[in-house]
Amino acid sequence: MSWKPEVQVAGNGDKWSQNSLAFATREEALHSARDLMNRWLLVTDCRAAESDQPVNYAIVDGKLQEVKA
């Protein structure tokens, strides 16, 4: 199991959008979602959602880092 950052964008209804990032912890995914929310003007909400995607990123010392399989 992994966690994915998700955001809602203004004008997109109740749909949640996600990218290819998958984290080992909910906290890392929330950190990534909040970072995206702070950079994009149209994001109205963010969350972390459970996923079956293999973990491929981590937050290390506050920075995004790729995790090699």
C-alpha cells in the first residue's frame, strides 16, 4: 500500500486529481499535496488517498526524492 497526493481544482466539480507520485506514508503524501496547493492558483483542496501503486518517491529533509525499486 502507498499514499498518493490528490488535489481538487476550481471548476472541476468534485473530481480529485492525482499525479504519478506514490509515498510510503500519509504524511509524505499530504506534504506533497500541500506543496502543490501552494504553487497552483486553482487548487481548492488537497488530501492523501490510499493506493496500490508501488512507492516511488519520499520526502527527505523536506525535499522530494525518487525511490529506486
